[in-house]
Amino acid sequence: MTDVYTLGEALGVVSSGRVRHESEARLDVCGPEFTTAIGLARLGHSISYLGKVGEDELGTRIVTVLRGEGVDVSDVRMDPSASTGLVLRESRLGRPARAVHYRTDSAGSRLAPGNVPIDRIAASRLLHVSGVTVALGWDARDAVETAIGAARTAGVPVSVSVDYVSSLWGSVREAEEMLGELACSSQVLFVGQDELDLVKPALLPEREVIVTRGAKGASVRSEGVRYDAPAFSVPVVDPFGAREAFVAGYLSALLEGLTPGERLSRGAYVAGLAVTSPSDWQALPSRTDLP
Amino acid sequence: MTDVYTLGEALGVVSSGRVRHESEARLDVCGPEFTTAIGLARLGHSISYLGKVGEDELGTRIVTVLRGEGVDVSDVRMDPSASTGLVLRESRLGRPARAVHYRTDSAGSRLAPGNVPIDRIAASRLLHVSGVTVALGWDARDAVETAIGAARTAGVPVSVSVDYVSSLWGSVREAEEMLGELACSSQVLFVGQDELDLVKPALLPEREVIVTRGAKGASVRSEGVRYDAPAFSVPVVDPFGAREAFVAGYLSALLEGLTPGERLSRGAYVAGLAVTSPSDWQALPSRTDLP
Amino acid sequence: MTDVYTLGEALGVVSSGRVRHESEARLDVCGPEFTTAIGLARLGHSISYLGKVGEDELGTRIVTVLRGEGVDVSDVRMDPSASTGLVLRESRLGRPARAVHYRTDSAGSRLAPGNVPIDRIAASRLLHVSGVTVALGWDARDAVETAIGAARTAGVPVSVSVDYVSSLWGSVREAEEMLGELACSSQVLFVGQDELDLVKPALLPEREVIVTRGAKGASVRSEGVRYDAPAFSVPVVDPFGAREAFVAGYLSALLEGLTPGERLSRGAYVAGLAVTSPSDWQALPSRTDLP
Amino acid sequence: MTDVYTLGEALGVVSSGRVRHESEARLDVCGPEFTTAIGLARLGHSISYLGKVGEDELGTRIVTVLRGEGVDVSDVRMDPSASTGLVLRESRLGRPARAVHYRTDSAGSRLAPGNVPIDRIAASRLLHVSGVTVALGWDARDAVETAIGAARTAGVPVSVSVDYVSSLWGSVREAEEMLGELACSSQVLFVGQDELDLVKPALLPEREVIVTRGAKGASVRSEGVRYDAPAFSVPVVDPFGAREAFVAGYLSALLEGLTPGERLSRGAYVAGLAVTSPSDWQALPSRTDLP
Amino acid sequence: MTDVYTLGEALGVVSSGRVRHESEARLDVCGPEFTTAIGLARLGHSISYLGKVGEDELGTRIVTVLRGEGVDVSDVRMDPSASTGLVLRESRLGRPARAVHYRTDSAGSRLAPGNVPIDRIAASRLLHVSGVTVALGWDARDAVETAIGAARTAGVPVSVSVDYVSSLWGSVREAEEMLGELACSSQVLFVGQDELDLVKPALLPEREVIVTRGAKGASVRSEGVRYDAPAFSVPVVDPFGAREAFVAGYLSALLEGLTPGERLSRGAYVAGLAVTSPSDWQALPSRTDLP
Amino acid sequence: MTDVYTLGEALGVVSSGRVRHESEARLDVCGPEFTTAIGLARLGHSISYLGKVGEDELGTRIVTVLRGEGVDVSDVRMDPSASTGLVLRESRLGRPARAVHYRTDSAGSRLAPGNVPIDRIAASRLLHVSGVTVALGWDARDAVETAIGAARTAGVPVSVSVDYVSSLWGSVREAEEMLGELACSSQVLFVGQDELDLVKPALLPEREVIVTRGAKGASVRSEGVRYDAPAFSVPVVDPFGAREAFVAGYLSALLEGLTPGERLSRGAYVAGLAVTSPSDWQALPSRTDLP
């Protein structure tokens, strides 16, 4: 039995300083569910990842990294007719980071309902999806819906991370509609402070809603009580990956039956370590790194 | 009066060793006409470049580099609604280099007939285009056609570089048709040994056809006589940019009224220096570097 | 019409950690007016730069960078008989940075009155010079004087940045005399807190005197009122270039008719971004980066 | 007793690819006699070096390296009133390397007769000087003369390496005169194939004249017989330092009483290893590296 | 069923230029059987690796890499009481590479008979071991013996690579005895030209003996006929890993029933690609890279 | 006469970020007494170092660095039968640094009583040893004892730095016994706050006991009065080497007869600068760097 089943797009990522001048860049792979999957695997959970990659070296890298970390990749598909997507990230001190997505018609965005293994999701303890996937096009959206349907039917709880990336959406209204619907199908909902407006209808007491506030920490309301945890204080080398790492830490503690406060703490700790590396996932802690 | 007018797409380029393992990459900008333009400017010619870039840092970098090198960029347009395209190149010793293009709906591919300044082309000594542009979509294809029409009307000779990039074409047949037509509208035609079949109808005696053979040199048939020049022998750091550099050297000598043999030699020399750098354009020689 | 005309020496700069041990260094170009010119150009102003460089690759680099950034370099001269100067900078955490200047008889120090285009200065909105140039020798000093004379005759206001570099002066007394005289010919005067004693005679109420205090911010007295602005708080990667960037931001706001407080704020912001990069000029903000 | 006494200028050296574009450079120290001294010390000979450096980090680096390698630096002087000189070297594949010297009035060029310890030279087995030093100005020239005078008086043989660096000389005629005179005062003379014309009067049978031809090897005429040795075949990473390394190898074999052929072979071997590193001196072989 | 079962020590490896001067090094993991295992896995074979690593980050890295590449690591043991071994390699152009082993009492050397799963070896198509393992001490030697015994009992053929590393042996005589015995227990024997003397008793016609000669290619005698293959000609970035890669290529072809000539060719090709990277294993070809 | 005589093991050190992922590492040399020796030499004291290194490039590097810094290395021995030891250090932001020692049977650990020059120690003003050396085995322990005996006999005061490295000891009890005994033989004792329990018997009023507390500063009790000094506040690039640098600064001030407060201050200053570099020793201040 798999602890967590997740699906989404993984991509190549090129990171640099100011793109206008830099000749050195960092090449890695990333993806919201990719990072969460590795985070959970490192903490000792069994996890399966579903996604499509191109039959190219970026695709091979994604599969190799996941498999190396112990994530079950038997459902990953390699698409010979599309390339693995790419993100170009720019970090400038004193200015917000920027990302340009090169994923139009990427292999990852072609994930479709037919790729979703109903039985394997039904045999998992938790399904985790993010709002990025529903922004990738109709196929991917349907795939998420299919997965959620499978989970609901089998009584598997659904965890959703809102992950609103404005450049992937045609309009805020469209995002609001889709993300709101997605959020409403969750039992556990991760939402950024600045995303609250997008998923208003889902902010109900019966749902476990975790609100993340970056350096200001995170909170959760559980059975009518609000719990808070500060961010884990470390130097930030690269902020990307924090949210996904937080999700991994939180879900890990949830799976182990820890208290809401402990869930937040573990989320904060894992997120704190994640940002100490230029990679989204390489600084994720092992089980033995937990305090 | 401009010596050479050219148009096409310029992009960001990320180069690395084996993508599966590398974490270090090189970030630069490139483009066939971009490289040829800089090559000509460095050799002392006045040159205008037309293209569309995104309103992003890659776009700014392209414009800044061209302007810095003395290329006239007053016709370049920044498109606020599209990103500058990107290419991911992989170099492996002992294996052919590979490139994945991320330019679907890029700013550069949106160049359209309406962007082409008829009068400025008419006031040039030469128009240069490449076969890459006609592979980018209908708009770009029409823009090239408009430019060639303007040249023909004004009696400005047209230089064409075939530049067949298979991954940009739906089928070989489509490439054959479009590139053949393009080649037939040229007075000066640069074609690789392995591209000869694609532009058969254009291989007529009345056209100046330069055939490039990589390390095996190049030849041209001019007024019934065949001239040959060997490649310039230097260590190859990165093969990309050689063809475009060759074109720059050849056209430079043509503009100066040098003999066919001298044109080939200058082409070979400029191409030889171009590949001594990981950048397509940074090793291009200055006027004072010419032998 | 040019917004700002400036003149001075631009040089190569080699930066490293402790010179005793480092084998890696950074190669770039710099210069007080060079940096201010780029800062103004990026903020959308038209600016002309006058200077002499050697006919070498450093000289070409200086011209290429300026032209790429949109600075008018038509007055720049390449001197075939002298090399472009060089500065070796050493940065050690916990110890003050050090710089050794290799500019004795450099091309830049040979700027002479005969190189100064009276008419172009007369057609500018502002002339900007720094105290470094008057330290470079009699020729350069006379060139500055000629430029200031041209401005005064044409009613063009003069901006002076004191920029006292002790190693370039024979004695403090000599610096005091020359810099004091220079400062007295300005309408706008930028002076560091620790340079106030050098230009005492110029510290009069009728002059716009901006006092910079590094991390402690800056102030200006305008029409009897003192305005203050804090420094923009960002991590300092390399402190060089801050002063010149501040001047660019301040003059930009002045040219746009903003209030003294706004001038200081823009100066502080531009200076703050400038020090986030190891380069003096590459982190200078674009117009769209302004808050 | 010292095996070899040598004197000259050591400097900082910044090496990069094309200066126009490179942002990465290598920082090291160098100098013809500096390199020869280390080469001899590594082969087990006792060697003393005389020179002046600035009281700066480059000067400290020079002394530290020499002392670390076992060269006697007790005669080195630190000059508080001058900076250690600097050389900027550019390497471009397919183009000759270039060097710009920043040593006008450097500490090293201030070496004067008063710094030359007559007794210590008299107590050496060999004195070695290069033609670079006599190009540095009257003081340095006189210092060399003083040293040679001391050697002659004491019957210590003099080794001279011509080392003609055109940019350090006012005219070829001046170089010819000075270098010819210097060469005539030697018992062992190292001269490049392309320098033969400069020292014609010194090319007499009674002198041990070693002619170096780069990749084509070297030869020596000894007691009427000509000996030849090919260059040691290795990939050339950076050609600088080869000549000085050759001198070290040759003199080492000479001091050990080996045959002319063996002297050439050792010179070639040491020179061959020297160019396998970007540093002039770091790849010099140890005694145990000798074949 | 596993195609190939292998066992041995994997270690960390630090590679640098001349250790005396270099401050930059490369950190990776390596091991003869480790490399062969990855080589086989990349070519599509199922392979199991047995070894002991420390409970440290090097140990985790070894397991992660193997698992990522699809090697079955279920038999790998993490030893909490010992560290993963380390090798320091020095590469100098023009001089032979050197390696210092830090593996005294390493986790890998503690592999013991009790760790060897008889049944899993019996269920494999081939067992592969190297002579390095028998040099690591009595425990490791016994483990190899146990494995070979299991293979013999089950009729599984044994492949041995002699891999003589002099610094791991007390004396040549000891190596001769142990390696000779090991070689005699093989059906397929890989031996370097310079190792032939060590395993003389094993050089019998009934055994498939492959002799590797580095750049001079390899040969095998099969059923009385000698087959030869040249080395695959590519630039050598780092020679380490070539032998192990050759073994992987050869065994791959053997498992597929290819001819002796084809086995050699594939071995040569895989070895040729392996040395194009500073890593022993990262340049190993994928199935699709095969010609 | 030597100011300070010291003995111990110097090693190679490889430093990297997370070992699991990093491919880049830093190669340097280190050692507690090695660092203290250089720190003292840079501050102008004469110092002799005794230790054993292998006849390898790491050993040569250790000797070269020490000699270059002016440390007397005439007592250093090169052992042809053992390798210089190595340490692998891992630094992760947000996690404590880790070090794995590869020094079993290293050359340095073979230092034996027979290597200790009684007369040279007797002719020194101070003997300094650390607790690391007594952890290296019986030979090294006896060597320390011999040195201390020689000092005591000659009336030379003994300085001891506890330097407890848990992984080098079989058990805490063993460390307690040996380190306690060592501490009791000292006149000046450096002990970390967290090491106080290990050397309880030595914490007597008649001994000069300096307690270091990392970022919290240090204190000393001298003639009944307690003195305190804060840590010198600088960014910490790499914490290794701080303790040894502190010892160098403190002993330097002690040798100059400064007050306890001044000794602490100098210790703190030297330690503060030491951690601003990735190297243990390269950032150590020169005499002229002292405030």
C-alpha cells in the first residue's frame, strides 16, 4: 500500500542571476508534486508519482532522480512526441524572483485521464494534487478530476495545494473558478495567505485548511482551534520549493498521526531546510535529520 | 545606406553537457541572423536587424548585445504578450550535439509582414534571410516573403541560408517545398552538403551557390568555375554558430568585391574562429583580426 | 538634445578575494562616470559619454557596453598609443576593501581639452563630472575645466561628484585645492560625509549639496530645508558602484522635476540595487524596476 | 653555497579568454626569473632570488610562493612606495595570445645596483638574468650590470635568457643594443629562434648558445658539435612559462654535469610539463617527476 | 531473474588536478562493480549489486545513484559502525594519474560471506566480480569465494575482471596467488595487457579471455579464433572507468548472444564514451545511444 | 630561539555542501597545530612545527604552505610508507557541519617519541599541543608526552588546546582520562565550554584557563580575576579553524606580555577573521591587519 499518490508535471529548470548579464546558470529538474514526493520519500513514506515526460534527457533525469530517491515511478509515461517542459528562473537580490515557463504543449501537460490508474489511487492512504496541474490544459485538468474521483470513490482523502501561478492562467476569474472547485474537493488544503481570495468557497470549518505565510510562518484550524508555527529560521539561498517542502513535512506528520502543531512544525522545518539550497529538492531532510 | 538588412528570430540559449547529469549550464543569446549580423558588424559593415523579442530580460539582452556590437536595432519590436524563445543545447563528446527548441508561440515567431519596413530594405545593398524563419509559422513566413518582395522590387539582391532544422518542420516534404521556394528567390545561396536535396530546384548555374561541408571546407561555383576553400583549422569548443559565421565572412568579402576564392577564405576564417568559444557570436573576429 | 553629458576615465577592473591566495578573479569594466551614464540610460535618459580608451580589448569592451546600454559614445576616442587602465580590487570580509590602480599614463588619463566638444555640452541639459578625473593629470584636469567652461557659457548646470580617491593624489592638500575648486563650479554637488572637509568652501546654501553616508543614508539641503532618506536595505555583495549609482538615481529624478525627497529616494534605491551584484553597473535598475 | 643566483621582476598576472567578453579570470604571480627559480628549486637546487615587490598582497604572494618552494628570498625587498606590477594576458584559440603590461614605475622595476649583494653572487655557482630586466629602466639595467660585474670578478659564469618583449622597449634598435651587450656578457645564452637577429654579435662558438624553437624543439652547439632535442609532446593549456621552464631544466642538467643532449632533453621535459597548467610555474616537475 | 549479479566496494572519489596546488576538486562516487552495474543497467539489463556502505552521505549517494539507474540495491547493507571509503585521484597532463585509497577498514571492505545471498546468485544468468574485492581483506575475499561457490553450484557462469591495483596489495606475489586463483574460477576473464603475468595459470583456451590494451584496443580468443577491435576514438577527459565500462559493454553483448567481434565492439564503444566525462559512470551510454 | 614549538598532524581536507548531491568540492590542507602555527607566524612570531606527512602531494602541500608562511619545517618528516591523512567535511545551512576522518594509520598519526627533538623544544619560549594528537594512537600520544617532558625539564611553559573530536576516541571515558592528564600538564589551557567536563581536574586557579564559547565569546581567569571578550562579529563562511586561530591570537598577545583582556581580544579578532574564508588558515590576519 502506498502512503501517498501524487500526479503532476515535472520540468527542467534553469536558474540564474539577472538574465540580462549572466552567462552561468544552474540546470536542475523541478515540479510541485515532484518536490513533495521526494520530501515524503526522504521522510520514510512510500509514495507513487504519476506524470508524463518527454523521451529526452530531461525526462530521463526526472525519472532517475525520483527512482533514486525511492519514489515509485512505475506509472510515469515517456511521450516520444513531446519535449519535457522547461522553466527559466531569474533571482535578483532586492527584486522579486521571476520565472518564464516554457511548457506549451509539453509532455507533462499531456497527462490525460487515460493515464490515471484508478486502482492504485484507491489503494493509497492519501492523494495529493496541486493547482498547477489544472492550469495546464483540459487533458491535465481531466486527469486530476479522474484521480480525485477515484480517491473519493475509494474513500481516500485528498490533499490539495492551491499553487496559483498567474502566468499559467488566462485570467484570474478562470483561476478562481478552477482552483475553487479543486479546493472544494479536498480534505486537506494548503493555501498561501495571498491565495485565500481564490478559494474562498473552500474555506470551511470542516476542511483542514493550512495557511502558509512564507517567512511569517503558517497556521491551521483544526476542530475549531487555530494552531500557529513560525517559519524555521535559516538563510534563504533560493526560495523556490519551500511550499512543496512544507506540504511534504505536514503530510508526513499527518500520516504519522501527529498533532496539528507538530504537523505545522515539521512542515516549517522541512520548508526551512529546502530553501538553503539552489535546488528545490536537494536540501530536503532525511528522516534522521528531523529534530 | 545599410550594407545588409536581415530579419529573423533571436532566442535565449542554455548549453550544457549531458543534461541528465549536469548542474552547470551556460546562458547566452543566439539566432542565425543574429550571429550573421554581429559577424558583419564586427567586420565593419553597417547592418540592420529586424526581429521581435519579448518584453523580458532575454529580449533586452538580445537588443543590448546587438546595439553594443553596432547593429542597427531600430526596427526591433518588443512584444509584451509573448516570451522570448529558448533553446536547450546538449553537447556530449563522442555523440552528436542535440537541441530542444522552446519557441512555440514565442515573440520571435510572431514577426509579421506588418513589421517589415519596405523602404529600409529597398535602401540596403543586400537582404539576408534564413530558412529557419520560414519554419516558424505563417506570420514569419509571410514576413520573409514581404521582405524578399521588397528587395526584388528595389533590385536589392537576396542572400539565403537554407538552415534546415528538422525539429522545426512538420515533415521533410513541407521543408522541401518551402525551402526550395525560398532558395529560388535568392541570388546568393548558402547550403550545407546535406541540405542539397532540399533545394534541388535552386541549384542553377546563374545563382551563386555556396556549399558548406563543415570540417571539409566549402566551395562555390561562380561564372562556371568552381572554387574551393578548406576549413580553418582550430580546436572546436562548440560547433554552433559556424554556419552563420561563415555567411558573415562570405558576405563581407562579397560586399567588398573580393574574388570567390577570397570570399570562401574569409567565410572559413570567420567560421573557424566562431567555434573556438562556447558562445555562437563572442569569438567572431574584429576587422583587425582578419589575416 | 542630450539630457546629461559626462566625461571621465573608464577602466578594466579585476576583483578578487584575498589577493594573497585567490586564483579566481572577476573581470569587468568600470569608472565613476561610466556607471552613472549607464544608470541614467537605464532610467530612460539620453546621455553622452566622453572618454579615451586604448585600442585594446578592454577599450572595446567599454565602448560596447556603453553603446549596448544606449549611451551615446560618438565622442569616445580610441588611443592607439596607450593601454586602457586597470584596477585591482580586493574584498575581504571583516576588512575594508582595497584597490590598486594601474592607470599611470593610461589612455583614459590622456583625455585633453582638444577632445571636448563645446557645442555638444552646450546642447545638453546637464553636465556631470567627478573628482577622479581631475586627479588623473594636467590634461584630464584641463579637459574637465574646458567642459565646465563650456557649460557655464551655455548656461548648462554642472553636477560634480567629489569622489576622493586618496591613492590618486600626491597629497591631501593638493586634493583639497583641486577638489574645492571643482566643487565650487557646480550647481549640484555630491559629497561623501567623510569628504566634507575637502570641499568646505563649496558648502554654501545656494548650492544643492547632497551628502551621502553609505548605509546611513543621504541628505540634501534645498532652499533652506534639509531632506533625509535612509539607505535602501539589501544584502551588499560588492560595495563598489554605490556612489555612482546614487548619482544616477538622484540626477534622474532631478531631470524629471521630482522633489528633493524623491530625488534622494531614487538615488538610494538605485544605489541599493547596484551593490547587489559583483559588477558596478550590471545590477542597475531599468525604468520598469523603479518602485 | 648557492647553486644559482638570479634577479628580476615578479608580478601579478591576470589571465582570461577574450577580454571583451570574459567575466572570469585567473589570478596568479609570474616573472621570468621567478619561474626559473622555482623550476630549479623543485629539481633540488639551492637558489636565491633578488627582486623588489610592493608592500601589498601581490608582493606578499610572490614572497610566500618563492619561500614555500624553497627559494632563498632573504634578498627580496618590499618597497612601501610602489605597487607590485601586473600583467593582463588574453588567450584566444586560433589567435596569438596577447599581454598588456601594467608595470610603469612598479616596485619590481625599481631594483637598483644598491640592492645587489656582491658577496652573495660571488658565492654562487651561476648567475642567471633575463633580457626583460634590462628593459625595465635605468635602475634595473644598472642592477643587472652590477650583478654581472660581480659574477665576472668572482669567476662565476653568467647565464642569460634573451626574453625580448617588444612592448617593453622603445624601439627594436634600442633592444638590439642592450640585449646584444647583455648576451655578450654571458657564458650560457638562451635565445629564441626569432630573437637571433637581436643578439647577433653574441652568437660565437666559444659561448654555449641554446636556441629554442617552441614546438619545434631546441638545439645547442657545444665544442663544435650541434645537439638537437625535440619538444616534449603534451597538450598545451597555456604557453606562458615554457621558456623559463626550459632554462630551469637546462641549467639543472648543466649544474649536474650532464651532456649537452641531456641538458636539452631535461629542458624540453620541464618546459613541456610547464605548459600543461594555466599557471606559469605550478606544473613545474619535482625531482621525482624526472624520467 | 536477474541478468547479472555483482558485488564489491563502492566509494567516494575526489578528483583534482595537481593536489599540491588545486583548490577545486570534483566529488563523485565510484567502484569497479558499481560502474559495470550502471553500464549494464543503462543498456537495458536487469542487474543486482551487493555491497556495504557506511551510514553516511557517501553511502546514501551510492545507493541513490544505483537505484536511480535502475540497479537492484535490495542487498546493499548500510554499516552504522564504519565510514564509506574514499579515493583521492590526481590527474596531471603529461604525467600518469595517481590515486590514494582511503579505505582501511571502510564499510565496503567489511563485506562478508554472511552478506552473500546464495539463492539470488543462483537465480542469475551471470555473476561478475573483480580482483579489487579480493584485495580488501579476508572478509571480502571470503565473500567473493562464497559468491563464486554459489554460482558454480547453480551452474551460473562467472565473469572476473582482474583489476590489479598495486597499492591495495601487500606484495606482487600475494596478488599473483589470489588473482590467479580468482581468474581460474571464471568462465569469462577480463585482463589488462599488463596484468597477463599475474594470472598466467588462467590463460587457457577453454576460457573466454578478453585482453584489453587501452588506446590500442582489445582482443578475445573464442573457440580457437582470435578477434580484435580497436579502441573507440574520442577525446579522453578522464581515463578512470574505461575498464569497467568495457566490461559492461562486452557482457551486455554476451548476454544478447552477439558474436565475439560484436562483444568487443560494444565494449570498446561503451568504454570510449565513459572516458569523455570526469565521472566514471555518468557518460555511460543509454540503449538508444548504441550505434 | 623559537617563540613557539608545536607538533601534531596536518591533513588534506575536502569540503563540500551536502555530500549526497555536490559534485564540487574544495581541496585544502588543515590541522589544529598547522593553523595555529600559521596564525602565529603571520603575527610575526618565530614558530617551529613538527609532524609527519606522506611522501605524496598532500604532504608536499603541507610543507610548502608552512614554509611559505615562514614556519620552520626543518623537523617535519616525510614517511614513504604511509599516506597523508584526509578529512571530508560537509557543510549544510541549517544543519551542523559534519566531518569524516580518513586518518587510520596515516603518516601524521605515526609521529613517535623518536621524532621529538628535545633540545629544540628546550630552546623555545612555549610548547603548544592539542588533544587531537593524543587521540591518534600510542605513538603520537608518546610523542606528545615526550615533548611535554622536555618542556617541563627545561622550564618551558606548555599550552594545551583540548580539541575533543568524538569520532577519534573509542569512548568518552578514554578521552576524559587522556585529555584530563594532558590538560593537567599545561600552564595555559584552552577549553571549549562544552569540553569543561572532560578536563575537570585541570580547572585549577593556578592554571591560565581560557574558555571559548564560539559566537558567545571567551573568558579567562587570571590571578583570581575573570576577563571576558565578545566574539568578533563577521559573517561566518566556514566555522572550521576558529578555535585554532583563537589560540594563535591569544598566544601571540601572551608572548608580547599583553594583559588578559588584550589576549582575549586578539584571540577573538584572529578567530573572527579566520572564519570569513572557506579555508581554515588563508584568512588569518597579518601583523598589519591587527587593529
